[in-house]
Amino acid sequence: MAENPNPKPRYPIQTIIDKLGIKAPCYHYGDTIAKIPYTLSEQRPAKRGKLVLVTAITPTAAGEGKTTTVIGLGQAMNRLNKKAIVTLREPSLGPVFGLKGGATGGGLSQVLPMEEINLHFTGDIHAVTTAHNLLSAMIDAHIHFNNETELLPGSIYWPRVMDMNDRSLRQIIVGLGGSGNGIPREDSFRITVASEVMAILCLSKSIQDLKERLGNITIGRNKDKRFVKAKELAAEGAMAALLKHALNPNIVQTTDGSPAIIHGGPFANIAHGTNSIVATNTSLNFGEYALVESGFAADLGGEKFLDFVTKVGDFWPDTVVLVASVRALKLHGGASKKELDQEDLPAVQKGIENLKVHLTNLRKFRVPVVVALNHFYKDHPSEINWVMEECAKMGAEIALSDVYGKGAEGGLDLARKVVDLCERTPNPQRIYYWNEPIKTKIERVAKEIYHAGKINYTLDAEKKIRVFSKEFESLPIIIAKTQYSISDDPEKLNAPSGYEFTVKDLSLSTGAGFIVVYAGDIMVMPGLPAVPAATKIDVNENGEITGLF
């Protein structure tokens, strides 16, 4: 077990920057956090680093430890004298105060300073919130004063956002209180990390690219059914100004002083779920290995990274790490959450099917895969050994990882396997082609990755597909669905197949460059649970924050 649950950074951040060989001036946030120029991502050294994608099996309440694993793996690779850079997303305040709590790893494998990273950090997410809501305000002012674009109030696509879970804001009415307050209309709130502006920030490669993407946001349709863009309101310049500093990646360190770049925070169940492209390219430019974590499981963040992000970023992973835990496999196998500490080999044997599904899916992309079995101290040797043997039977590389309790030492076996796999020549393959019809793309992902049978479409979804196909058929898709199952139903655990998959709605993210497909009952504005994680968070007279784990 980790000796210090709340460690402090070992080195001044400039020491970390110097070790990476970064010569450009950086903007410091105190002594432990800095922003590095996004322009460093545009460099193309003669030899770039290897890209490692870290994903996981379907998440459960038991926890898989994906973030802890990628941090510990980075520490272990550096222990082997491999220059590895951990590259992560920024935590959203919604999960921090909601169900999940902090998102900076744990034990001896954390990114530091943990409190600042979890709370506000460098203000990137706040900048996204403000830029998004600036466009919302400009839309309402445009309609109120002249409405030169002839936008229909009932056909506006652009919602409002805030970085907090608040179910009461899912559906609202704005413009009440008389003609001086605007035109009454239905509106809604999403959590900031589901904002198209967040996606745009993470996909943009320069200020010019950022402005072009912001200008291409589709805000709604007018009376002639024409799609109206944000650039018609001249909004992109001011929005980009608000995001100027947010475009620069943030650099911190891990528990043992390994470098970590943390930038951007799109959710993978309602967005594309990976850190920014500039962060990944910066890590590839200055490290021998860039370790990137995609959100939730391989069917969500993993698929979106491989089918979408890699094409925008023009890179491809040399190896994929699939994180699993015995505890999670037990839950997928029907074990009770209250009995996870008890030996239950039959539940593990049943739950292994979830791991097999994700392993099978990843192999369809022709990427080398290693399973990281994240060790919990109450795991039973019989369960661990069986999983190791079963993976061997499937021809899968597997390593037992104990980076929570042992830090770098606990990840050396995994690190060695990752280094070996990265020497293979990539042979990329994606699940669908971008220029295929929208329904074809949906059905390829639903059947190949989610293992669905029949695909159902609501009338609203059918209508949107017809309308969007006229101008935007060549855009890739981002499917928004539950993270708790490979299906569209959170109650279908383990490895469901042949079920009916329901597409309920679609929306445009033309600035980001994709179409969002909503399947099942997915919430773009989460709510707080009965006992939020916020109830455990506190600060004392010395300014020390507790309860973020």
C-alpha cells in the first residue's frame, strides 16, 4: 500500500521542463504547474516517440484503475531509462464533486499537485465554459435585435454549459420577464466537457485552426432551413481570444517526478474522450514514448481514438494497453459489490467475457495489445493466476500491475512488454470509412464494436439522418451512449450480443468535425447522486484540501 496518500511534487516544474529539453519560454502557475507553448506540437523532429494508447474494459463500481495504471506505466518506463511522457485529460468538476471524486490516479502513481489539478487547475475548462456561453449570449442578442440570419428560435441547436452536475438545468426556458429580456424559447444546459468548444479545443492545432473550427459551429437553422454558422455572427474571434491560453498544454509531474502533460477534457460517453492533439504531438516530439489515456472503455474512448482522433492528429498507436481488474471481472460475472474481497473464481470465469470482447474489438484495428491486470491488495492468487492463464490461451500478452502500491516498481513487467510491442510495425485499420453513409457508419460501430443485432432508429433520428446527409454525410460519427455496458443499456453487463440497439437522436458538431449519435438514455448533463463526493471534500485553516480521492 502507498505510504503517503497525499504526496507533494518533488521538483520545481522548470526542472521537469528542462529534463524534456524544452527551450521555449513557459508560463508558470506557481512552482509546480506550467503551460508550454502549443507551437511546440508543430515541430517534427527526425525521430518522434512511440504512441501508447491506454484503455480499459467496461467500467464498474469496483474500479479498474486506468488512470493510475497509465501514470504508473509512465513511471516504470522512465525507471527503465525510457523517456516516457504521461499524457492525460483534465478532470471535470462534475465527476469530482459528483460520483467519482478526484481523477489524478492514486497511491504511488499520481499526477501532482493533485488538489490543483482536480480543482480549477489552470482555468482551461472555465475558459471553454465562457467561450461557449459567449456564443449562446450572442445568439440570443442576434435574435432579439435584428436576426439578419433569420434564425428560428425553435431551431437553435446551441445549448448553454457549466462544469457541474445539475439535473435541474437539463431543460429550461430562457427569455422570460418581458420583451426587454429577449425572446422566450426552450433551452438546455450540458456539462462543459460535452461542449463542442471543448472538442474543438482538443482537436485544434493552431490559433488559426481554432478560429476556423469555432466559426464553423452550426448554431441552428433559419426559416429557409439553411444551417447557420457561428461565423455569421462574427463570434469566432472573441471565442478564440478567450481560449488563447487554454490552447497551450499544461505540464506537471507524477509522484516520482516523471513528466506529465494534462490538457483538455472531453468525456468519452458523450464526446470523443481524449486529451488534446497538441498535447499528444508535444509528447511525441519530446518523449520516446507518449502514453495517452482514452476515456472509459475501449468501446467508447478507444474506438473514437482509433476511428477519429488518429486521423485528425495524423498518428497511430504502436501499442494499446487494456486495463482490467479481478474485481471488475467479478462484477461483470454477477458477483455482489459487497463480496468482492471474497474468493469467487466462478464469477471471474464468467466476467472474463467482457475482457474478451474488448480484446477482440481492439484486434480488429490491427494494433498490438497487452492486458494490464491492475492488482488490488485483496485479490486472491487463484483468481489472478486463472486470468493470466486464460489470456495466454487467447494469445494475449498480459502483465500484473501493482503501480498503486509500488509505483514504478509495480509496473516494470508491463513496461517491458509495452516496449517490446512498440517495436512492431503498425498496420492500421479502422472500422469504417468517413465517406460512407451515416447509417452505414453507425451500423458498423454498433455491430462490430458493440456486438448489437438489429439497429432501431426513432423518427427523430431518421429525420436528422435525412437532413444531415445532404451536407454532412462525409463527417465521422461520435456515438454517445452509456459507459456501463458495451450496449446502449447500462443494465446489460459483461458481454451482451445480438440485442436491439436504439439510435434516438443526432446532433451536429461541424466545428469539431463530427456528428454525434445518441443511443439509449444518455445524459449530456449529469446529476448529483444522493450522497455526492462533494460531501467528503473539505479545506482546513492552512488551506489543505482533503477528500479528493
